[in-house]
Amino acid sequence: MQALKPSIRAIFLFFILISGIFISPAIGWPDSAKDLYLQADDCYKKLRNSESLKKKETEWLNCISKYEAIQRQHPESSWAPAGMYKAAQLNLNLARISGKITHQERAANLLVSLRHKYPQSAYSGNAQTLLKSITSSTPIPVEEPPPPPSDDSPKFNPKVSKKEETKNGNLVQKAVEEKEKPENKKPIREETTPEPESRNEEKPETEITAPPEDSDTASSPTEIPSPTGDSVITDLRVWSNPEYTRIVVNVGHERDYSHRLLNKDPDINKPFQRLYVDVEQTRLGRGIAEHTPINDNLLIQARAGQYLPHTVRVVVDIKSFENYKVFSLKDPFRIVIDVWGKGSNGSPPISSPPVVADSEKSEPKKKSTGLTTDNLQSSNITRQFALGVRKIVIDPGHGGSDPGAPGYYPNQWEKDLVLKMAKRLAAILRDRLKLTVLLTRTEDKKLTLEERTAIANTQRADLFISLHCNAAKNKNLKGIETYFLNLATDSQAIAVAARENATSEKNISDLDYILSDLMKNAKIEESTRLSNIVHQNFVKGMKAKYSGITDLGVKQAPFYVLLGARMPSILVETSFISHKIEGKRLMEDAYQKAV
């Protein structure tokens, strides 16, 4: 036993030494998240109580940096979202005092990052509410930060949000999205801005508390959701003319995104407006140019960069514009940015056929057989389409690796037939009407749907006609139908649009919110008239030559290829390639010419 006493004495001294390390205030032990939070609070209290300090931007930035340091040093702590939220509030106060929008931008970025990193925190819902005030047209509210978190605060137990778990998640959870609009439905402007909906009800400031980091209920670092599985920005494509620009951002998988229009800010060497789109959980792919020069009357350039470790930002530097839209399309997921300049509303509206004077009716006329390529004359186009039509863009659907619908007969594909018909129609319009006619494709080449519309817009077409062949599982279905862009009114129209859009019928229903915004500037009335004129004459002409022609009427549906068109535009389903008789006729030269 005596021999063991020195060992016991040594162990006892060791524990005394160890305890002294943790107890002695002289030892430089790292501050806890709670300590950092209280230090930042002390900084802000001094600032708030001093009129002279309030006027110094550096003092504000000093306190802001203290709040931000909590998340950087203790990202796993439940005090981290509390620090981010208060840093955002102080940035807003500083923006109001200094008049610099950069501080407001920083606040918005902090709030977006908070919601992304800590979706289950009580601060996430309040961050959304504060974002709502930032993007509203009312002055920025200066709110007092919440009181310091108490030791008996409820546990913060972060989990992966349902939005991240859902394959086709959008900015708002699907369950809430049925009655609420996502943030990116309308452009965020400084003058008139939309109000993003909050997923959580607004809570009193006194309820916004974080638990102490050293409590028994503190979250484990492994519980913090991490933005893993970043999708890759694979392409950035631009189509432009002096009046219109379309930019398409290709994303590997569907991701949340937000957008905002920033005013000019000469103080930071930005003497022009900027429109940015932030795509969450993404990284910039190899080979993507960071700067894409445009230099037309509208835009200077498009820029893409890794704004945050898991967020790619696409910025458009704007010279001048009248309107813009940002929307997304699915299968594959891509984000479309359309910018229009002043006076880029397209061609004069299509009018109804002029009334014929009595003197012109004195001579007996033959019964009309419809406007077909056989009897097409310049006078017809003047009467039917009104004056001003000089350029038409014809779009043969599908192409390349996208064959379109398979036919009733072997090796019969929609892409081949519509290309032949488009070439025939273009030749006739050029020869007989002396019109300028352009085709979106002249060979077996794949084009994206948004590219086809961009071609029509950048070419300043007066009319846009997309040619297709219909198809159905029911081989007995046949007939001719013509579509214009609008909300689908029946299940068959939804099915046709889903097939032509290469997407699901559910995604077609989700297009409603896009259309409600885009149709404000679309030529719906003119397209309706054009579709009726074309369809009526098409059906009459075909019935005069062929038996069993079925008139399926003029319908409306949300076709991707018509989205954003700045001229009267229609989509014609010429015949059913899946029908035995119509499928055979579609391969005949005479039938193609008649169409």
C-alpha cells in the first residue's frame, strides 16, 4: 500500500492541475457560442445608447461582425441562427441610416442563408418575414432585435426540411404551395416588389430565443443539415437583339432559387442596374464562362460565379429595360431570364377580316374551300392576317435526339414529317406571298423549347407557328387541332401539352403561376384570332380534298415553346401520326403539301 501512495498522490495532483486549467480565468480558453452572442449584444447595446456611435458606419460593422462570428466559429450551435438573424437586423438599420443598398443586400443574403442552413430553427420563419419586409415597396422597418436567449430556451433540433427531401421541391414546401405563391413568381424590384409568402406564422419577438450552447439539450454537430449533393450549373445560354434578351441557366437538378433587381450604385462602381438570380445547393460547372459579353441596347453582360460555397449567382448587368421575367421549366430543370426593352412589343395586332363593301359583293362567288397552300394569294394574307405581316418563323417540332411521337408505321417519327411540312410551307409563303420565312431548324437537329421562342423573338418575327403531329394511345383518335398559349381547360389539352413539353401532367398544372405572370404581356387576344383563322381555313381546305377529316377545334394549353413569345403564336397539331389512315397520309407528298 505504501508503494501505491506516490502514485495516488501523483494522480491527485494531476486532477488538481486539470481542474485548474478549466477554472482559472487566466487560461485563454475559446469563448462559447453563448459568450460570443452576449459580447455582440453588449456591443449593440453600447451602439444603441450612443447618438455619436450610431453615426459611425464602422461601429455598426463592428457589432455586425461579432454576430456573424458566432455562425463561423460555432456553426453547429443553436446560437448560430440567432446571431445571423441579429446581424441581418443590424444591416437593415445601417442601410436605413447610411442609405447604402449594399447593407440591405447583405441582410437579405444572411436571411436566405439562415433559412437554408437552419430550416427548423424558430428564426427561419422570422427570417422569411423579415425578407418580406425587405422586398416590399414599404420602407425598411427598423426592428429591435430579440432579447438574449435564456438558459431554459426550448431545444433547437434541426432536421432536413421536407423541401430538401422532396425531389421536385420548390421555394416553398409543396403542401403550402397549393395556396401560396413562391418567392420567385414575380420580379423583385425596388419600385414595386412582390411579397414572398412565409412558411411559418409570424411569432412575437419574445418567442425568438435560442437555447444555451452548453445546455444538456444542445444539438449535436451531426444533426445540423448540410447542403450536400450540390447540383451543377451545366450551361449558360444567351440569345439577344437590341430589344430582347433571353438567358437560360441549365441546372443539373431542380433547385430553389431567388431573384432580385438592384438599383444603380455608383459608390461601389456599379453605375447600372443589376438583376441577379441565386440558385441554392449548386456549384458552377467546368467550362462555364464567368463573363458572357452581350453589349446590346439592353444588357452589358451576364456573369456567373460561386457566390457562396453552395450557391451560384448569375448576374445580368442592365443598360435599360422595360420589363423582365424570371421563371423555371422542368425536365430538365432550367431557369429562364427574359428581358425586354422599350417598344419591343412585337408586331401590330392581328385583326379580324375586314368587312367587304356591298359593291364588292355584287358578283357571285364560289363557295369557299378555305385558305390552303393551293389557293394562297397575297390578298388572302392581307385580309386574313391584316397588314404588317412580313416575317414568319415556322418551328418544326422536336429534332435530333428528340424524335417526337412514334408513328403507326415502322420508322415513322414526328420530327421527320414536321420538318418536311415546314420546308414546303416556307417555300410556298416565300414564293407566293413574298414573305420572309425562317425555320427554327432546317435539319435533324435538337433544339430546346425555350431556344425556339428565343429565335422568334430575336428575329423580330410577326408570327410564330410551331408544327407538330398529334399522337395518342388510343389508335382510333384522329383529327386536326390548333392551340394558343393559355391555361389548359381540359384533360386532353393537358396531356397534349405534357407530351410536347416532354414533362408530366402535374408539371403542366404547376405552370399556372408562370402563365398568370407571363400572359400580362403575351398577345393572347391576337394569338386567339390567329389560331381561329388558321384552324378554320386549314380544316375547310383539308375537308375539300380528303374524307374523314375530324375538326377537334381550337384549344388552349401551356406549351413551353410558346412561353415568352412577343408576337401572335400558335401550335398546330396537323394530324394523328398514331392513326392508321392519318399516319399513312402524313407520309404522302400531296397530303404534306395540302397541310
